Amino acid sequence: ENKVADENQTRADKARCFIDTVKKKGDRACRIMIRHLQRTNPALSIQLRLSSGSSAQLGETTFFCNDGTI
């Protein structure tokens, strides 16, 4: 059980790091990542209410919090 929890935590940490990196690159990088997620995993994109509109940024979605938590 602890191994699974540790693996999940590591995966979440990697996801947070990746999201933070993309956010630092700016609006264009955020839009590219969102479009990629929409193409590769439409169900997840819908669940996360992701939009790649001109004002879309990862920090503005309900899924990605400003403090880096998911």
C-alpha cells in the first residue's frame, strides 16, 4: 500500500513540476499543452474544463491551482 501511495505522490509531483514549467513559458505554451491534452485525452480535457481560447492559461482553470496543487 505504501509503495502505491509513494508512486502516486511521485507522479503528482512530476505533474506539478511539468505544469509549473509550462506556466512559466507563458500563454502560448499553455495553449499548446491544452490543445495537446484535448487531442490525446478528450475525456480528461472535458472533466478538467480545459479551453485553449486566447485567454486560456493553466492557472485559470479550476483544476490547476495557483499554489501548484492539482
